[in-house]
Amino acid sequence: MDRDGVGVFEVLVVAVAGVGLAVVGVVWAGAWLALAVSGSGRGLPLGAAAEAVGRLPGNVSTPALAWPEP
């Protein structure tokens, strides 16, 4: 699948990176929405969402534990 100089490996790397970025974006947006609805005015760094993504599967019943301390 060598089209226009782009191989299979490059396509897979871009696809995996895109999916990872989309997952972090969805987690960040959900957390931002929860903060906005609760009336909290503090910001939410994207890095905190990236850190929480790895911990969310182990904290399904209490997702707040997946997030780092502010």
C-alpha cells in the first residue's frame, strides 16, 4: 500500500495517534462540561485528561479517583 510515498506503517502511526488524541479530547471535554455544570470556574489542562485516560478503566465506579489532585 505504498501510495504517494506513504507506507502502511505511517498510516497506522497516524491512525493510532488520531484515535489517542480523540479519546483524550472526549475525556477532556466531558470533564470540562462536568466542571461547567457544577459551577466550578477553574481550568482543566489537557495533560490532566491524558493522565486520567490511563486510570479510568480501573476507576469506573468512581471516575474522580482517576484524575490527579488539583
